[in-house]
Amino acid sequence: MEFLEQIGDWINAATAWLERFLTNLFGSSNERRVRKIGFYRDKEGNSHIVPGSVVDRINQFEPEMRKLSDDELRQSTVKFRKRLAAGETLDDILPEAFAAVREAGRRYLRMRHYDVQLVGGYILHKGMIAEMVTGEGKTLVATLAAYLNGLV
């Protein structure tokens, strides 16, 4: 019986090693999902945005949103609802809507959504759970998905 236990331990160790190897090679499913959204960290821990990604498109709207007056920013909600009524989807207006929420947060809360928070908001919008460590701004993240989904 002891021999069989040793074989079982060896198989468990080999399986754990293979899992670590494959995760290091391909990244975890969570890392791959976040990279697909457009955000990743390199081996040194530096953040990068993938050009043309959702996060990049949100960031491209930021200068435009900063130019809006407070009243024009408030009118964005009406504009988004009209676009939805005309047949656009929430995913179509997501970059612009998230940029509007980011600007509203900057102006009224004095807090600007960081790129990692945009990723969290996107994940919440898609109905998934975003795991974030203490201090990463989970409450601020929720404003993105709450606003976007509140438009319908």
C-alpha cells in the first residue's frame, strides 16, 4: 500500500509541476481574459495597454470628454440612450460611456478611474466577477458597469 501512495504522490507532484509550467508559458485564464480586454503587466510589473483594445478606445475618448462642459457631460446620458434606441448595443457605446464616467469621477469625486479599474468595470458589465486586492478601487469600478447598464 505504501508503494501505491508513493506513486500517487509522484503523480500529484508531476501534475502540479505541469500545471505551473503551462500557466507560466500561456498565463492563467484570468490573465488571458484581461489581456484580451487590452491590459497586461510584463514580467517587471509594468502596465501596458494593447493598441486598438477596449481600454485603448476608452482612453482615446478621454481628451474629448475633458473638453465638455458640465452640462454637456450630463447630456451624454441622453445621447447614449438615443443611440441605444437607434439600435446600437451597450458594447457599441461602452468605450465612450466609460470615458464619460471616468470624467465625471474626475470632476465630481476627484478620482480618476485607472486602466485596471476600466478592466474591472468591463468584466462586471459582462456579468463576471472581478477579483481585486484591497485599495484597487472596487467601489469606483462599480460605477462604470452600473452607469452603462443603467442606460437601458
